[in-house]
Amino acid sequence: MGVALKRERGGARGGAFHVVLLAGGSGTRFWPMSRRARPKQLLPLAGARSLLRETWDRALSLAPVARIWVVAPKALSAAIRRELPRLRADRLILEPSPRDTAPAVALACATVAREDPDATVGIFPTDHLVRDVGAFARAVAAAREEAASGSLVCLGVRPDRPATGFGYLKLRSRPARGGRARALAVARFVEKPDAARARRFVSSGRYLWNGGMFVWKASAFLAAADRVAPEVAAAARAVSAGRIAAWSAAPKISVDYAVMEKAERVAVVPLDAGWDDVGSWDAAARLKDGRPRDLLAIDSPGSVVFGRGRLVAVLGLPGIVVVDTDDALLVAARSASEDLKSLVAALRESGRDDLL
């Protein structure tokens, strides 16, 4: 299988590589198909299998089942066990309540470190698409090499367009094209830019998308969190030791804001593996291969339907997305699908919790 996909022999002791899958999030951008009990990662948005299952299968190219962990809110535990029947019961880390990615990642690192103090950990969201698993595994292998020296390593996606919906990583040097993946120093994290700045970022060749994927030694991340986010680190260690009440002391904050933007040794490995965060119905529509039995579209180019298999007819409505479920129907311009959170908020304000 090659160096990138080689797995260590033996058990989980001795500083092996562990994979942590982040399975939280409400998925409001995919209403009405996505609900609190069935968020985005449980949906088959890019094929026949859910994004969570595709991420799990990808993880199996990096580590054996015994070293794959899932972090998720308690409310999703049953759904995750149904979707991932091979997940070991003791590898499901349940967050007492959702508190964003910094506490979730710290809890995972603290839990893995209790079993394997010298573990290297890969942190991956479960609601993204990666088309080239081999290229992904090679980038992870390069990140592991860098993480062995104590760096906190990001996987930075090579941008193929001046996207305004992603944060960026500015590099200290321009990454090389082709050849073996290697780690580069991160100069700084950059917030989501406007269109003009995004064009400058891409043309400069010194920026990568921040895909929210990381590799590091669990001990190195926890040491960094001790310095720059002590409340997060303390709560995670306490909960991993069984003191659940300590979770309420953890602030609701992302791992970028809490740790990565303040850490001293941050590196990035460029990732060119057909990555997509599938961030809206419009993005999902771009991935859809089209099923004629679902959609009859006349004078409606670019219109797409997601539904239950019954025919949806569209006449004279170009560029719309239709999402058909048992209790709700969404018809929206594809260009407006990024704003779906406001519609979900309006449902909440009107007391329609039955649809959330």
C-alpha cells in the first residue's frame, strides 16, 4: 500500500497514530433534510453513503478500528452507533453539551492521552468530502512526521478559486507544486476575506484554505492549551477523568481562536485531494450527478432536487434547489442557500421546534 498507508503493528500503546472524528454540529444549512437528530454528517450529500460513513472509511486507511475515536454530543450517540457499527463502544467520546471545537478537541486529546501518553492524533471533521484518499493519506503522513517534532500541524487545502466562505492560512514561503508533501511554517491565520482580498490571496500562491484538519501529539496540543486556553484544557482533563460537572467551565470557542492562532509552533501541509466542505445546498448541488426520475426541469437550467424519489417538476425556474421531505419542502435560489440559517432561526422564533 506504500509508506503513506502503512499502519503500525501492535496495540495502542507506544505512541501510535490515532484518528479522532469530530461528529458534532447542528447542520442548519441543510434544513429541511438536516435536523437536530440528523445533522449534516449523517446525510448522503455526496453519494449513497453518509458523509460520516465516508469519513470513517477514509480513517481506516490511516489507523485500525481500535485507534479510531469519534467525538459527538450525547444526543447523537445512538445515530452514530447505527451509522458506524464497527466503532468500539469505548471509542465514542460523548460531549456533555455542545461547546464548539476547542473543548471537543481538547477532550479527545485528553482521553486518548490517558490511554497512550505519547499518541499522535489526527483530528478530522466528518462533514467534508475528500475524493482522492491516497493523496489525503500522503498529506497525513507528512503531517505526522512534522508533528513528531512537537509542531501543531494543519492540513491546508490548496485553493482552486477565490472563495470567501473559508478562513485562510498565510504561509511564510510559497508551497511547491508536485513532489512529496512537506510541512511549511504558518505565518498567521486569516479570517474569511471579501472577494477582492480572496483574489489577492489566491494569486499570491502563499495562502491555503483552513480546512479544520489537524495532526499533532496529544501531549503537545494539551501543553499549548494549558498556556493559551487553560480553562479549556482544565475542563477537558477533568471530564476525561470522569468529573463531568467540570464541562460547564469550558468556554464555547473554536479550536482556531482558542489555541491555534496563539500557539508557538504551527505548521501546515498542503492538501490537494479533491476536498470540499459541502457547505450549502448549492455546494451539494454541484456534486450531484443528477437522477432523471427525481426532476423534470423545463426552461430551468441549473435546478436540482434532493428528495425521496418522487418526481418534482420545475418549469421556468433556473438555478433553484428543491429539498423534499416528509414534513417540509424547501424551494430556494441556489445563490441564497448560504442564508438558510436565517430561515431556521425564523422557524425557531415562530415556535416550530417540531421542524428543527
